[in-house]
Amino acid sequence: MNDEATRSAVLRYISALNGHSADAIAACVSEDFVNEHTSALGRSLAGRAAYRAALTGFLSDFAGLRYEVEDLVAEAGRAMLAYRMSFTLLSAGGRAVSIRGVFRFRVGADGLITHRTDYWDSGEVERQVGAR
């Protein structure tokens, strides 16, 4: 996997997230995909099927979800992407949220994402929705 192919796979995934289609998002990841969250509010999952199943609820609760790429570094099957994520959290009374975070990716030779680690501050989300 060269640098440009890695970059393209990651940007395709971000575009799918911004398009709000669970099927399109799931199509960007491998069958054995690992979705790892480091945040206390995040939920880690393993497998494309489990990830696809969770996407429906996630996308419906995070209305207007948008990832803005702040920086992307890609190298031979690995990438780091700094982002600003914004959405309206319906389960918190429709509160608007905007947070910064970082994704770390591994991309397989087939161009599918095999592992995503997500770093974001759940305390900041709680502050913005009034939970703190």
C-alpha cells in the first residue's frame, strides 16, 4: 500500500461518514475491522457486521454529522488524521457539539480500513451538552 492509496482510502472513509450512509461507511472497512475508542463515552467494536449494525443508531443520534479534516499524514498503510467533528446530539435534547480529535488508521493492501483508533475528549462532549 503506497502513501497515495492510503490517503485515498482514508479520505473515501471520511467522505462516506459525511454522506451519512451506513452502507457506504461499512463498505470502506474490512470484514475483520477493529473500531477502537479511547474515550470513556466511545464504544469499541470488532468486525464489519458489528460496526455496520452500530452505525444506524450512531448516525440517527448524531444529526448533521460532519468531519472536517484539519491534517492528514499517510504513509504505507498507516495514517493519522486530525479532525473537527460537529453534530447535533438528538439524545441530549438537540444540543450542538463541536469537538476536535484524531483518528489513527491502518489500511490493508485491498484499500479497506482494517483498524481505526479514535481519540477525543468525552468530557468536552459532556460539557457542551450540559451533562457536567
